[in-house]
Amino acid sequence: MPEALAVFFILAVSVIVFAAAWLRGRDLSLINADYELQRLRHHEAWLRLRLELAEREQWSDDMIAGIADEHHRTSLQLARAVGSSHLR
């Protein structure tokens, strides 16, 4: 019986910690817009270099397409972030 209570206690604490972390992660006031913009710019530049390397070294079409897709999505995120930062 004490073992069952210990397992239940650990499960309950785990659920509480998960819920608290999830709620904190969704708190928009904790997101640093300048840092996020810098991170997106860095990631977009890195993906562009990676795509150039993949094309130059003739990687497989699937790998090039995957990098190109991620680069496109990151560019769109960056454009949205830059657009919203100009509105402030």
C-alpha cells in the first residue's frame, strides 16, 4: 500500500510540474522579441548557407528539398517577426 501511494504522489507531482511548465511556456510576456528576431535571422542565414552547400555538393533531392522547405518556413517567420516589430 505505501508503494502505491508513492507512485501516485510521483505521478501527481509530475502532472503539476508539466502543467506549470506548459503554462509558463505559453506566456507571451516571457518571450523576448529582440532575441527571437536575432535567433530567426541567424537560423535563416545558416539554412541559406546549408542549402548552398547541399546544392554545390549535389546532395540527394530529398535533403535539398527538406532544407529548402525549412528555409522557406523560417523566412516567412522572419518576415512576420520583422513586420510585427515595425508595428511597435
